[in-house]
Amino acid sequence: MSMADGCNLYGRFDIEIVNAATGRILRRLHVKNRLTEINRTVRTKMLMGTYDGASDALEIKSFAFGTDATAADPSQTSLFAEQFRKALTQKSLNGGNVTTVVSLQTNEANFIIREIGVFGGSDGTTMLARTVVNIDKNDSLVINITRSDICEI
């Protein structure tokens, strides 16, 4: 395989919207996201052996939620209208795929979620990816979000 063949690297959000009282899944969403320029640049340099930055530059630490539906763009460094941020609930590795999970409980992020960002880096402030959604979160719902970083060769 040549460098031109490469790896199709992308992130995917699998979102379950759950009725908190019954535990019944009301809706499932599967949404790809845009990787930021920083994310792609650091990954490429790491693969080429030319990266000389912090070893945790791409370590996912939190998810952020906001209210702006502007289309995702790789040059973004933050959400447009961040309202709530939460540390990961779980992180795992399965083959070449990294999975991160966050769960919004009934008392968290109760607004219309229009944007979700993934943040990492040594200080947790580097936006690694963003997607646009339309989720009317309220105190009768729990939202479970599983994000996968996938490399298809």
C-alpha cells in the first residue's frame, strides 16, 4: 500500500436518546463528524514520524454541547455556542478503533443540542472534531453518546 492509498480516517457518533423513567430507547442517531485541521495534521505527522509535540495531543478528554447549527468546518477550534461540557464516561480500544463514551443524565444539557464537539490535548481545550445535530434534550431524557475514531484501509 502506498501513502496515496492511505487510511480513511473519520469519527462517528452513535447517539441513543432514552426515556429516563422507562429505560426505553426512543431514538438512535448515527452521525459522522468533521475532524479538525489540528487533528488531521497531528495524526499525519505522527504517522510520518515528524511529530514533536505532546504525546497526549489527540487524547480525548471531554465532549461539549452547544446551540449553534452552523455547518462543521475543519478550521474550527471551538464550538460556536458552547453551553455544557462533560468529561468522558468511558474510553476503550478495539483493534484500530478508539471508542469514547459520555452519558448526559436528566439534569444535564437540557436545551436543544445543535452541535457536539470532542476536546482533548494536554490541557483538554483542543477541539478534535465537531458535528451538527438536532436533539431536544430535557429532564425526562438520558442521552448516551458513543464516538468512534475509525481508520478504514
